[in-house]
Amino acid sequence: QQPVQSPQAVILREGEDAVINCSSSKALYSVHWYRQKHGEAPVFLMILLKGGEQKGHEKISASFNEKKQQSSLYLTASQLSYSGTYFCGTEIEGGYGGSQGNLIFGKGTKLSVKP
Amino acid sequence: KAGVTQTPRYLIKTRGQQVTLSCSPISGHRSVSWYQQTPGQGLQFLFEYFSETQRNKGNFPGRFSGRQFSNSRSEMNVSTLELGDSALYLCASSPARQGGHTIYFGEGSWLTVV
């Protein structure tokens, strides 16, 4: 049930763009994105719900393809502060189209932004 | 508004011992989830509590247990510690059970088993 993230790691120069993907084999109710810096707690970035609703930071862009159970996080004009490990968490769809009730996270994508 | 508070932050235990970790959720949050984080494995779901009842459980042995109190504070316990239990244990709280609610993580408890 664990979603698969790709790539596992990416190195960027400041100003470059990156896309992080998250794929599940199960029907999803929602996808959550978090960033974690070394030694710190994961920080919420965005939620994408089936049906198209999104909640999150204005500067973060993401998509959710409900038919393919895939989500992508778009990081544009990267800054040094974007460095960290990005995790997607998925809520599996339960009965009657609701949520099964807990988040399952992928193994993460390590992003390094260099000057 | 205070965030999720976990105690202790760091601890070292010996194989065979047991450990109890504590989590105080954000005020008003009733759902608490626990995750184990180890290098290369990401965040692995342990269990979720809501209204003092365990609602979901991950694929961990019975040595891992937890509970939630009436004030929503939660504890998790690991008995008969093994070296492989060394990890960062993260607690997360949410206003309600999932269904599109944001979960907020604490800074975690670093457990080292020697």
C-alpha cells in the first residue's frame, strides 16, 4: 500500500525546476505533501483531494490524477530553502467513497539545491 | 497555539528494555497518529487513535502498543526493545480522523537501542 515516489533524489541549481512524483496502486481519497529538513519535523505543504479541491501554501503547485492514482509536486525557481526530503502521504479510499482513515507515506525524495 | 509536543526528545535504551513515549497534540485535536522513521524507509505508520480508541494499526509486531487518554494525549510503548527499533518516532495530530484533514507533526523522539 506504500506509495512509490520518484525520483529518489535530485540535485538542482538555484532557479531550476523540479517535479516529484507519487504513485499508488490503490484508489485514493487524498494526497498530502510534506517537506522535512534534517533533524526537524515534517512540515505540511499541500493536500489534494479527489474531486479537485486543494489546500496548501500559495507558492506550492501540485496535481492529482485520480484515474491514475498519481500526484506530482512542482517546485519552480528553486531556492536554497527548498532543500530537504519531500514525502507524499496517501489516504486510501474506503467504502462509500470516503477515507480509510490514515496516511501512508512514501519513502521520500531528497532534494538538494546548490548555489 | 502550541504545536505537537513529544517527550522525551532523545533517549538511549538497552536491548530487552521497554520504553514509553509521550505525545501532547495541538489543543482541540482529537486524532493522534504515530510513525516510525528510519533511514531509507520513510515514515512508517504505527497506529492512529481517536476518542481513546485505536482506529488503525500498521504492520508492526505486538511489542508496539499505544493508548490515548481522555484529554487526547497519547503514549506509545515498545517492549522488549531490539536494535532495529532504533528510530525517530513521530507523533502527528489532526482535528478529526482523516478525510482530507492536515496532520501536524511533532519534532519526534529519537530512540537509540544499544
